[in-house]
Amino acid sequence: MPKRIPIKAAEDIGRKNGCTQVILLTFDGELTHIVTWGKTTEDCAQAAQGGNNLKDKFGWPPDLKDQPSRVRKILKQIESRQGQLNRQITYGEMLEIANG
């Protein structure tokens, strides 16, 4: 059994069967593996939350919980934009904005 099951495997199952979210839970005789996929970013986040809930039930360490890369990217963009909105602007910049 590979160390990681490819997300593509979960995606293939979802697309083939018309599902918007897939959570795979597998056991190779030694280790439990969980992989998730979602069709949209929201589906992806919800599937990941379901996968993290399973990790809790199986007693996985908290540092093994994760968010999908698509969700992390959006959160990083939001954080960056909030920083841009929250920064102080100079008097000169205010005049430029006011004068259009």
C-alpha cells in the first residue's frame, strides 16, 4: 500500500459516480488512510472536515488534520486582502483617491 492514496483516486470515484464529495477510509493491515475530494472549493472543505472528523474518531494526532490546498489558497488570499484593507494610508494617498 502506498504511503498516500492519490486525491485523483477519490476524484475519479466522485466523477464516475456523480458525487460532489468523496471521503475514502482505507486500511492496509497496518495503517488507516483517509483521503478526501470535493467538486467545488466548498465541497472540498466539507469533505476535508468529514475526513478530519474520522481522524478524530480513530485517534489521529491533531497535527495530521489538514485543509485542502484550494481552501488554504483562498484563506491566504483573504488574509492578504484584509491586510491591504487594514493598512494605514498616507495623506498623499488620500488626496489621490479623493481626486480620482
